Amino acid sequence: MKMRKIAIGFADLANYGKLIETVGTKKAIEYLQEAFKATGDAILKHGGKIHKYVGDAVLFYFDEPRAAATAAREIAAGFRRNAGDLSLRCAVAVAYGEVAFCRIGHPSLLSDDIMGEPVNRAARLLKEAAASSSGIAFCEEMKRCQM
């Protein structure tokens, strides 16, 4: 296990459950893949790393909080689509703090993962991000890092 201070975030495709109901699984996956591509491009462009996909969300991290904030703004502003009556966009939440990089799971299937309060904080902030007009939410420490 290795401890590091990072900016970690989730980019989540809003309305994905309703999207499947509206356009069907196959078309919904096409929209999801398009969102993953746009999100990944912004993360990599600003020096971040994609850690994993969790359903319709991307878990990503940055060593530099300002770069994470820049990428989050680009992700939230960059992917917007209409799918019938649904408006699709990515909600992005980012938290900053110390996390553990570790291998966890059953001995037959160990996975590299990132654990810690900042991961939980970013997950909780997703609801706030989805409800905001900007589509973004930052924890207080991230806000201070950007000043």
C-alpha cells in the first residue's frame, strides 16, 4: 500500500438509467462510449489518469489539483447531447486529500484500487454536481487549492 495526496474525481453520465429506458441498451451504450471518450480525452490532456469505470462513471485522479479542476470544467462543459427528450451531460465531482493505492479483493482476483475519504467525498459530491447548473462540485480543499 502506498499513501499519496491527490485530486480524485468522478465523471458520471447524468440520466443514464432513463436513457436506457428511452433509447434501449444498445443506443445507450453508444452514448456512454461517446461520453467516456470525451471524458478520457480531457483527463489525459491535462495530465490525469483514468483509474477505472464504475457503471456509467469514470474514476480519475491527478497529482495536481489545478489540473484536475481544469479537466473537470472541460468535461462538464464538453459533453452535452440530446437523446430524444433527455438532455445528457457529465456531472463531475472532485475531492483532494490523502488516499491509499492498494491491491484488494479475493486472492483469485486482486484489483488495484484507490481507497480513502477523498474518494468517498467525491462520490457524495456527485449529487451536488448533477443538481448544479455547471455540472461540477469541488470539496472545500479543492476550492482552496485553486486560489
